[in-house]
Amino acid sequence: MAVVRKGSQVITHLAIGFAIAYAVTGSIALGGLAVLVEPLLNVLLVPFHERAWHRRLRGVSGQRRYLMLTLEKFSLAAMHMVIAFCVLYYATGSVAVGGLAALLEPVCNVVLMPLHDRVWDKLRCGRGLQAA
């Protein structure tokens, strides 16, 4: 069940990216390009980002550690936004389209992914009740 849920999360994330790219460009091709290129770049760059932050976190404790972990999350979100901007800017040549996608994609993910997870939690609870 966990593998299916994770697959569903990936598909939902890709669908959000496609929908935003299609909405701001009106092009299925550019929507598809964004869905393929943006996650690929994130997958390639996130390990470098994590490694750099883990080096900074060595030996840090207490409140400073919490601050650093928060900064790491903001940095990761900023990296995702920059990648989304660059992909759509490169594809369209429009700063406005790239900027709109860079702002909309994280907002939509923050709003829609918890709803996705809530549906899966209800499915899991429903199966648990039926099995009992």
C-alpha cells in the first residue's frame, strides 16, 4: 500500500506541474516538457543541496540546529522555484510565464498534496474498518 501511495503522490505532483505549465502556456508540449525536465533537474540537484546542508549541520545543536533546518527547507523550496522558473523561461522566453509557474507550483503543491494524503488516510482507515 505504501508503494502505491508514493506512486500516487508522484503522479499527483506531476499532474500539478503539467496543469500549471499548460495553464500558463496553453501548450500540451510545453506542459509535457515541464513535467519531464523540472522533476529530472530536481532529482539531480537535490542530493547536492542536501549534502551541502548536512555538512553545515555537523556539530550544530539546540536552537541553532532548528534554525538551520528551517533555513534548509526554505533553501530547498527556493531551489525548486528557481528550477521551475528556469524551465519555463527557457521554454517560452517569458519572464512572466516562468515567474508565474515558479510561484504557482509550490503553492498548489502545498494546498493539494495534503488533500491527496487525507484521501489516502481515509482509504487506509476504511480498509482497516472493513478488515475488522
